[in-house]
Amino acid sequence: DGILCLTDHGKSRLLNYCPEYAGKVAVVPHGVNHSFFKPQGLEVIEAIRSKYSFTRPFLLQLGSWFPHKNLELSLRAFSKSRALQEGMHLVFVGGGAPKDYKKILLGFVHTLNLSNSVQWIERVPGKDLPGLLSAAQCLLQPSRYEGFALPILEAMATGIPGVVSDASCLPEVSAGIWPVVPTEDVEGFALAMDAMSLDEALREKAAVAGLRH
């Protein structure tokens, strides 16, 4: 009788392969529980910093550590960023990386001399996510493909800005509020992460627009 898709991008891909469903497809995007994902107070943020031993301001990539998540772009861009030069860290929260891919990622960390500036955190309880997001300078979403990428809305709901790649539905979900960078553009991603982590005026503008969205 009908088919629901999460994004217009998903709808267009479905109809590309199954045009016979035209007229039966509606788009209903994911939402966020605003009683849970909301800007957190200083007490919560400090508790998160203590629990996870965050000693420096940090950029956050949230989600599974699979190849399509393009963690290597975050690493390569971070190595060229002013954020790194000013002492920030890069934190990956998620897990599940295939053995060979994790080896590749750790190779990037070693080659780029990031061993003291990158933190990997697995098995984070869901109750900690609003605090982790609120504690971060910005969220990185460099994926090569996503069905929706809910962390974008979760970050917006907690009041932090971010950067996305130009892949699949990410420009749609981020709604033009965050910088959009090609999936292999290291320099561009580095500039965007610096803007969203260091430029207070741009950060505030993106945070306000994100909360509104």
C-alpha cells in the first residue's frame, strides 16, 4: 500500500531501481527525543570529561568503525588542522571495526604522528551520548554512504556544530547548516573542522541554526 523512506535521497534511489513504486513512496525522516538529546550543563560535561579522561578539547566522530564511515578522512584532515596545532584531540566513539580496517586506521595514526592525540572508545552506554556530544567541539561525519546518519540530528539537538561529507543523504540531513566537503578532500575537511571547532562566531551560528532545525 505504501513505502516510507527516511530521506529524499533514499526515495530517489528506490525509484531509480523500482520506478513502479512512484506515487506510493513518502519520506518520513528520523526524529530526536528532545527530553534526552539537549544541551547539557557544565556539571554533566565535567563528569563526562572525568569518566573518559578527556584532558583537552576534542573533535568527535560517533558511530561504527566500518570502512564506509571514512574514518581515515577524519584522521588525515586532523593531521593538517589548526585544531591539532592548538592541542585538540580527535575522539572516535563506536567500535566494531573489522580487523584489517582497524589495522589500516592504526597505521594512519602512526604514520601521521597522531598517537598522542587520538582516542578510541568502545561500548559507550547510551545514557552518556548527550554528555559526550555536549563536551565535544564539533561532530565529524565524513561517511561515503549513510542511510540517514542520526548523530547529525543528535549533535544539533545538543547544541554543537559539525562537518559532513557530500555523500548520499548527508547534505540533506544537515540541511545546509554545516559545511559540506567531498569525501576525499583532506584540505577542505581540515578547514571545515577548524571553522567548526575554533571560530566561535561560526560555531554559535551553526549551533543556533542546528537547534532550530
